[in-house]
Amino acid sequence: MIRIAIIIASIFLFLFSIDLMSDSFRHLGKEAIESILKAASNPFIGLFIGLLITALIQSSSTSTTLIVAAVASGSISLIDAVPMIMGANIGTTITSTIISLSYIGNREQFRRALSAGVVHDFFNILVVLILFPLELKYEFLSSIADTISSTLIGVDTTDAINHTPFKLIDFSPITRFYTSIIDIALINLIFSFILLFASIKILSRIISKLLIGESEEKLQKYIFTNTGMSFLWGTFLTSIIQSSSISTSLVIPFVATDKISLRKITPFIIGANVGTTITAFIAVFFKSYELVSIAIVHLTFNLIGVLIFLPFPWLREIPIRMAEKFSELAANYRFTVIIYILLIFFIIPFCLIYFTKGFEGL
């Protein structure tokens, strides 16, 4: 019972830290986020807007809500929103990469942890490289979403801005109470990072003992038996907790401590990508064309990624090899991972948006 209580408390801390982090980033960069949304009509800019905003606020569901609101208000079209959703899929992977930094003191553990963190990044980047040109040329994902949404909801759109996305636990009242006491965004941001690291460390240690005790055989037998089982567990667990950040971050300690190999957890991470799109089904109950369309884009994007990589071991090896090579480099030159995070998630997106903001009509 004590372990269960600690797990619940750790999940509470994790979700609160993400909500506080999101709130802190919004206060730090509110004007920047509002201004860069205006450039979304350029698909390349839209891609990096989705990436940047999600990396900033540490929540793909929050950034998706902003995108839905923008579509519903007429600020951007569904076609404009699709690249932003693709970017959000990449941006949300920053959490697991950040978690791997907690192992930076031990070279080997850091190498393994980072490989587990960035394999999620590289997988989503590769899927974007495949699907983005198809969307650009043929409006591939937006056409699918429009057809399905029209069938489910009809073409009469409702105001999605007034719809609140489903949350298992809504931490916004707690966050508002906390920020009413300490209303300094930078301090809250630092505090949220500390809570994030602490909650994942506690959660992974307790769950590790609860699931496998002192041996890894149980984990190998029941969760990571084979590719299909690993994928299904990733999908199932993430759909229940509705946070790919928790599920993907939980497996990093297993890889870091060499209990499970990177190749065995990769299908789990791919499954988590699908599990997080459970919102697509919840969205139907809101009867909002915009919300359902965006959710279906997210779901379709991830399902196609699964169909491309999961059934074919030689294709699945590509993001794994990329992650291994990068983690080896970063283990030798540890500043590399900081440069990677800053470049991929912040500097490149911001510079592209800033320097091409005059060409939003392209």
C-alpha cells in the first residue's frame, strides 16, 4: 500500500510539474507564441511553430488545444494546422531527452539513457520527413481528416475554443493557487524541472521494484517479450495515463541501468506515440469538427509511422542506429546534447520563424 501511495504521489508531482512548466513557459513567452502563430500559412514555418511551442510549454495536448482554437477561430485553416501537428509530435519528445540528462554523471548510463531518450525524437523526425512532402504536395493527412470528420460530425462546425480537452486530473486550479503565491515565472520553471526529475526518479524506482523485484526476467517476460507485445503495452499504458511523457520517461531508467535493451523498448515508445492519440476517440464526444479533425490528423500521422517502421526490422533499425551513434558522440562530448536540445527544439525553429516571417503568404 505504501508503494501504491508513493506511485500515486509521484504521478501527481509529475503531472503538476508539467502543468507548472507549461504555465511558466506561457508567461515567459506569451507574446512570442502569439506573434509566431500568425506565420502558420507557410507550411515550413507551421512545422517549426508546432515544434517550438510544444517544446516551450512541454505539452502536446496544450499546443494542440492552441492549434484547435486557431482553426476554430478562422485564424488558420486545417491544411495550415497539419504541419503544426507534425511539429508538435517532435516537440513533445523533448521531455524524455531532458530526463536522460539526469544520468549525465555516469558516462555509460548516460549513453544508454540518451539513446532511449532520442530514439523517440529520431522516429518522429523520420515520419515527418516521409509524410510532410506528401501533405505539402497532395494534402494527404488533411484530406483523410476532413473526410473522416465530415462523416462523424458533419460539416457544421462548432466553436472549439469553448471546449476543454479531456483530462484525467485537471491541475490548473492547483497551479493557479501555487502561482498566486509565487508568481515569478523563472523560479516556477526551475522548480518544475526539479519536480519533473524527482518524480520520474521515484516513480521509475518504485515501479521497477513493483514489476520486476530484483530480477529483470519478469519485465522481459510480460512486457518486452517481443515487438508486438512491447508495442501493445506502450499503446495500452499511454492510453490509460494519457501522457506519452510519463510512459516514455519511465523506460529510460531500465535502459540506463542495462536491464532492457534499446531495441526492446523502441516498439514500446512507438506504441506510446499511438496511445497518446486516444484523444481522437474522446474528441468525438465534443461534436467539434475542428477538434476531431486535428485529433484524427494526430492519430493518422502516428499510425502511418507504425505501419512504416514497426513490421520491418531493417527499417526499425534506422532510428535505433541514429540514436546509438548520437548517444556515443554525446557520451564523449557531453555538451553535444545541450547543443542538440537548443538547436533542434529552440534555435533553428525560432530563427526560421523569425527570418521568414515576412513570407507567410508563400
